[in-house]
Amino acid sequence: MSEEEKGAAAAEVNEQPQIMIQRVYLKDLSFESPNSPQSFTAEWKPEVGVDLNSQARQLNETSFEVVLRITITAKAEDKTVYLAEVHQAGLFHIANVPKESMGQVLGAFCPNILFPYAREAIDSLVQRGSFPALMLAPVNFDALYAQSIAQQAEQAAEAGEAEPEQTH
């Protein structure tokens, strides 16, 4: 292979999209059991609510922090049994990814990597509160991201339709 071919091959490798996990870490963790110990004596049939979202921020040209936030609220008879919240974060090296794909990477791919860590933290936290294990079901972050994009487009279309009416 000539020097020119080696240089072209190296340049091609350098231009390939790169997504690497640099660090996965727990950014915030919270657990509350406001009605303990009374909640231990009641019949265990709680309603469990899950709130899930993610946020990304760029730290430099190729470093991004993605934070997956999961809040679990367990209620029984309109009283909070427990509230567990985890902010699972990751530091990602992302390079040579087309701008049109960055939303998908930061909004679906990275949270998908973080979810098993957050799920384990939630389960451990709930059990340490002396409650039955809580294994969250898998989440399809690609579908959630697509739904979010569709919602934003719908809201933008509604805002665009509403504006001309306001100017008349």
C-alpha cells in the first residue's frame, strides 16, 4: 500500500462516526418514604407512576453529558408510600456524527446505554427502603424520541396556524 493510500485510509477512519462512553456516573439520587412506618402495615397494592426524561449538554467539541432522570412515585390510598429519583449520567465522546443525527444519538442512543444503570439504582434504592423489588420494564428510547419529535412538529404547526389568526 502506498503512502498516499495509507493516508487516505487513515483519513477515512478518522471521518467515521465515533460514539464512545467515557464515563457512566450517578449524578443525583433521592429516596423518600414520608408515611413510614405506617406504609409497612397497610396492604401492599400501590399505584406506581414512572416519569422519565433525558437532557443533553455539550461540554466541548466532542464531549457531551447526557442525564437520564427517572422518578418513581408509589402511592396507596392517595398517600405517598415512596418517592425514588435517580439522575443517571454519562459522559460521551461523539465525533463525526452528522448534525441531523445528533438528536437521535443524544435523545435515544445515549439514554439507552444509561437505562440499565438507572434501573439497577432504582431497584436497589427501593429495596433499601424496605419495599419489594421494582424492576422497571425495558424502554424503547427510539420510539420515545420519535414521539417527542412528532409532538414538537405538531406544536410548531399549531403555533404557525395560530399566528396568522392573531395578526388579522
